[in-house]
Amino acid sequence: MGGIDVRVLKWEREPVHDTLTESDTNAAGCEDVSRALYRIDPLTDDRWNELLKSHPRASVFHSIPWLKALQKTYGYQPIAYTTSPPETKLQNGIVFCRIDSWLTGSRLVSLPFSDSCDPLINDQEDPKIFFNALEQEVQNQNWRYIEIRPAKSLELAKTSYRAISSYVHFQIDLKPDIESLFRNLHKGSIQRKIRRAARDGIRYQEGSTESLLDLFYPLLVSTRRRHHVPPQPKKWFRNLMNCFGEALKIRIAFKGDRPIAGMLTLRYKDALTYKYGASDARFNKFGGVHLLYWEAIREAKNSGLRTFDLGRTDLDQPGLIVFKNRWGADPSILTYSRCSIAGKSEHIFDPRSTDWKAKTAKLLFGHAPTGFLSVLGNLLYKHIG
């Protein structure tokens, strides 16, 4: 078991006399109890994976393959914090990536390019204890800020963390039988499109191969261009393929021999997660996108999975919110929070931002040559995680 660092910081908490052990009282020497926060490397500490297996809120974004792909592609260093001492079983953990950028500064994010990443703490534990201690860590390291992206709402009212953005998160419960899942789909815009795809002979192919990536990536570049944002580097998708193996699938819909829509999904534990999608807008009327969603749902149901995760959606994308609702998905709100160091600027360019600088950049992205847009994505993404 490796990756254990020494105790890095302490915090004080109010005494809880009815739960103190004798050793706790002796160690404290007073009415306050001092606990320690330990820093570990989740890529080398075997205890991290054991925690993920047992914790009900562990998702694909906590997983070793996801963390490895982030490190290989962008050079981010994964770090996890826990109250469990070295050589003991992990009882909890919060995972981050340390981003060191000459362009946008140094910070801790849980986690970059991830829809959500819950702190893996027990229900009886107070998250404020963790986050107040991590605020001290950020100050000690002189990072710009710490950002958390929980799937489950956290009570942080009495901390220095403030909400910075919110999204709608959609999941489909796969407990109903396949016929019921299909009946739950919107008849006019979803069921009809799935049937049209079958009637028009839209062909479906899936796998985790370089040839499918070569078909998917141009669709992604085209889609990102329509949205006026640069595409992720192709090496990001290649690293995801290498790290996840058969748990990753690229799904392609064809009209004849022409790829018209693509989707990338990740399987982890009892969930299938939609992470990236793309299409050739000229062929959207044939229902290729709808075919990909339905094939993913059928596969997840037939594999005995519990949920199909449709990912997060920006609040200013009402059309996409309506589309995901029509799949019978259950919505929830994701709220990201940030704690900044006093006197340090938080502003970092984000293509989703609505300020004038981001709007100007998005206008330029929408008119840039395709080759230049891909180069720009290669240069920018490691700075904006």
C-alpha cells in the first residue's frame, strides 16, 4: 500500500463528551478534540478502490480509470483527503485534482471535466469539518481556490464556500421492464424518432476501437463548432479508451455508410453514464441520436444496471432540458461551490460563461477553421479544468 503522506493539517471541533473514548480524552488533554486530515494518492493507495466498491455514492468520476485519464491527458495530479490514519481501512475520502497552470493559476477541483463528484463521507459526518480544514490547506499551499461539484446537496452555510454555478442532472431509473421504459418515452418526439430510425434502416455499431474513435471525433468537432466551443483533444478520448477498456463504448449511427451521430458511454458499478454526444445536424431528422440513446438504455437494462445517467445540462439550454425530460428521466439540481483565497482573482475563462469576454471568444470559435479549432482545444483544455 503506497501513496500515504504524513499528517498535513489539523482542525478543532467542539467536544462531544458522550462519544469520546479514553484515548481521545488523553490525546486532547482538554475539552476540545483534535483530529487529523491525511493526504493520499488514490492512484497508488489500494484503499481508495476498496472505498469505492463499498460506498453507495461512488461514481465513475471517482474511479481509477477516470483519474488516470485526467492525469495522462492534462497532467493533473489526483489527491484524496481522509480522516483515516495510514494502515487503517478508509472510512471516507474526498478526491481532487491539483491543477497547476501558468495561464489560469493553481487550484484544487473535485473534479475537472466531471459532471459531479460527491464527497465520500458517512451520513453522520459533518462535511463542514472537512471543508474548513481544506480551506486551511488551500491557504497553506497558496492555491487560488478549491472547487467542489457534489451530486448531493451539502450544507455549507457556515463556511467560506459559495455557490458559483448550477446545472440540471438527469437519470433514468432502470427498474421498470423494457416495455415500460419505452412507454415512458415521449410518444411524438422520442418513440416516433426511434421507430423512424428503424424504418429508414439506420445502422448501429458499437465498440472501443481506434476506428470508431476516428468516426466519432469529426462528429464531435462539428458539434462543438456549432456550439462555438473548441473540441476536447483527441488524446483525451484515446486515453479514456485505454483506461476504461471494455467499460467504455463508442456508439455510432450510420445512414448508409455515412456516420450521422455518435455517443460515448462509460459503465461503472451499477450505472451507465452518457458522457459525450455528437451528430451531423444535416441528418438529425432520421433519428440517429434517438437510436443511440435507446440502444444504450436497452443494453443497460439487459445488463442488470440500476440507472442510465444522462449527465448535466446547463440551465440556459431549455431545449436540451426538454429533450432529456422526454426520455422519462428524473431531474435534480447540481450546485458547484468554491472557496477562494482572499485577494486572489477567481476569474478563469470558461466557454460556458456569459460574460462579454467569453461571448467574444465563442464568436471567434464559431468562425475559426476546423483545424485551428482542434489546435486551440489541445492548448486550452488543460488550463480550464
